[in-house]
Amino acid sequence: MKLICSQENLNRGLGIVGRAVSNRSTLPITQNVLLSTDHSMLKLSATNLEIAMTTWIGAMVEEEGTITVPARLLTEFVSSLPSKNIQIELEMGSGVLKLSCGLSKATIHGADASEFPPIPTVDDGVSASVAPPILKAAINRVVFAAATEESRPVLTGVELKLGGDKFSLAAADGFRLAVQHGALNASVDTNMKVIVPARTLNEIGRLLGDQDEPVEIMMSPAKGQVLFRVTGSQTIETVSQLLQGSFPNYEQLIPQTYETRAVFDLPALLRAARTAAIFARDGSNIIRLHVVPGENGDANGKVIISAKSEEVGDNEDEVESETIEGGEGKIAFNSRYLLDVLSVLERGKVALETTTSSSPGVFKPTDSEDYIHVVMPMFVQW
């Protein structure tokens, strides 16, 4: 192998695939990154056996070759170099990678590429295309609701469902449920649903950034794998293992009716909830919401948001409601769950639908029917 590439491109490429480098030493080779030449480009690959990431960077390739080297060492060395061209050379059979950039030189002892786990490919299955902003927003609104404990592995994933010209993401951890629907760039012929690890979608969300080109999704349940291909200034392929099992039938968990529906200005409600969370920290993380309709049939009203701790103190805040349907409502939430859903909605108006203080509360943005978030209540004395 003998090639020249820019420090900037190599540094960016290593930063991308480094997200898939294994932190565990059960298989030490997975702490390496695989370097190989591919059609006059330098191909970088890494895998932790659950997720594999590959990207390509431009290079002037003089001699073909491949090797794996410790990812952390290579990444830290390259990031320390000046923004100039890097010369990379591997003598046949030596296992030693030589790098030079300006006046800086290094040799890194690698391992034969044959020892590296094969990077999976997904070249058949159900394919779909999604606009990056739509997919990124859907991931941000859903993935945080997936479980982090492994007691029910299926809940550590997000159900990805394709059908017609729509897709949906759904996550639940036993205390809350988030569902987001979105549009595909083109209809798919086959309805499909798989469970993608939440960690994978977190990585995809990071990669999307300011991407403009459509994201290609290729699902192959037979292989138990899904591929996300991000193109644009740089092509990035991420292949992930799918989670096996049955995702809960979440449609049954979404309340179809309500006794009270109140619409609030989201920034005002979020500010009050954050203030209450300061006191809720020492009070079992409970925030109470008391929806009070307007007097004399007035559609306007308010919500009284409060939290208290026997040791620290208490607070109470009021947020005016734009409209309230139904009667008075009382419900209490875990402060983290409340802040999580209000934070991802970001702006605009939000509707809170409640039935009783012991029934789930439902949050929906008022400008779209594509998102719904269900939160189980906390049981408190009113």
C-alpha cells in the first residue's frame, strides 16, 4: 500500500468510523480500524460486531494494499498533525504502517487484514429512501424513549416500520412511548418492520448533520441486518444487527379518548417544568400538573405546575392555556420524562390530553399529527 491523502479528510474519516470501534477487549482486533484501497480511494472500516461503519476518502493511490491498525493510536496521531498531505506506506508483508506529514513521521505496528471480522454487506432486501431532515427529526423525537436496561432486550431497540409512502419509528421503555411518522421519498412495495438498536439510530442521527442527499435504508430481516447509506460529500455506510423478538403492539397503549385537553405555548411550559424539576430532584422527581379551565365557560385556562420536597421546599408556577376542552384535570409525571418530551418538541404549541390522574398522559404537537408521546403517571396524593 502506498498513497497520499489530506490530513483533514483522513481525520474526519477516522472520526466517523471510530464510533464503531469496540471499547471491549473480548476480541482485541475490533479495537483496530481497517485501512484498504478501493477504486483509487482509501476505505476505512470499523466494527464492534453489533454495528459496522465504512467510509471512503479521496486519495492518490500508487500501490494497492490493506492492513488493520489500532484505531485510537492512529486517530490521535492523525489529529495532532498539521493540515497537510499525509503519505501512507505499507511494505508488503511487513505489517508496519509508515506515515509522514510535513516533518512528522511515525510507524504503527498493525495486524493482517485477514484477522479482522468481515464487514457485513446488505445488498438485497427492502429498500427505502428518506430525506435527512425528516429522518434526523424522527430519530431525535423517538430514540431517547428506548430502554437502557437489558432486562427486556427488545425494548432497547426502536421499531422501524415501512408501508406505502410512510415510515414510522416507535420506542418504549415500559414507562413511556414515543411514535413518529414520516414520509418516504418513494413508495415501497412491501410492508416491513424491524427492530433497530437505539444505539445504531443515535449514530445515524449524528451522521446526518447537514446532509442534503437522501438516506438509503436497506432492510434484510433474513440476514438480521439493516444498512443505512449516507451520501453527499462523503459516503458513509452503517450496517447494524437487528434485534430479534416481538415489539409491543403499541397501538393498544395509545389512549383514544380524553376527559381534558389543554393547549399550551411550548417554551412557557418547558420553562415552568424546568423550574419545578429543580425542586423535584429532592422530592422523588415528581412534578404535578393541575389543569384549571377558565371561569364562566371561557375556553382559556391555566395549568398549575408544582413540585415539593419535605426537606428542601416547594415551588408553584402557572402557565396560561390557549384552549381547554373538558373539565379540570390532575396528573403527575416523573420530571425527567416530562422534560424529555417537551425538550424534543422544541417550539410551537403542545397539547396535553388526560383522562384521570392514574391514566397515561398524552403529548402532541398541535401543528402535526405525525408525533405522539404517551407517559405513565406518578401516583400521588392530591
